[in-house]
Amino acid sequence: MVKSSKGIRKRTRNILRKSPRHRGMPPITHSFIKYDVGDKAAVVIDPSVHGGQPHVSFQGRTGTIMGKQGKAYILHLNIGKHGKDVIVGPEHLKRQ
């Protein structure tokens, strides 16, 4: 038996896959989208951009923008009883 992978992107073959029509790099305008504090945004991971990529467990979750850190944004997600702050690049966010 082969030992299973323990990397950061394990078990993501279907989650982090683009359709053939959308393969390749995203438009440059995705990097320039501005978010204000208090805006709602969903985590939609773009697998072609590795920088600023959050963990796969946050894929599809919606949160509130709390601030900015460099070119990335701090997103507050309500997970269970407690909140979690995730640092996400603008390419991996979608306005709600």
C-alpha cells in the first residue's frame, strides 16, 4: 500500500480544479478589486494563484472583511461558536 499524502492540498483533486474553459491564469483585474472594512466576501479559491491561498477547509465560506495586511485581507469567519480570522489574497475572494 502507498502511504497517503499529508500535504496542505491533500484530498483536493475535485475542489481545486478548473473546468477546461477556465484554465490558465485569471484576469489581472481580480487582483485589483478593493474591499472595505465591513464588506461581506466569500472564499472562492483560485487554484492557479498559489500566493495568498487560504486552507481548503475555508472554501465556500462567507465572512466579513476586518482589515488589510499587505495586499491581502483579513477575513473573519464564524465557524461553530468561535470566529476565525483568515488572511486571504484578493484573487481568492468574491463579493457577496
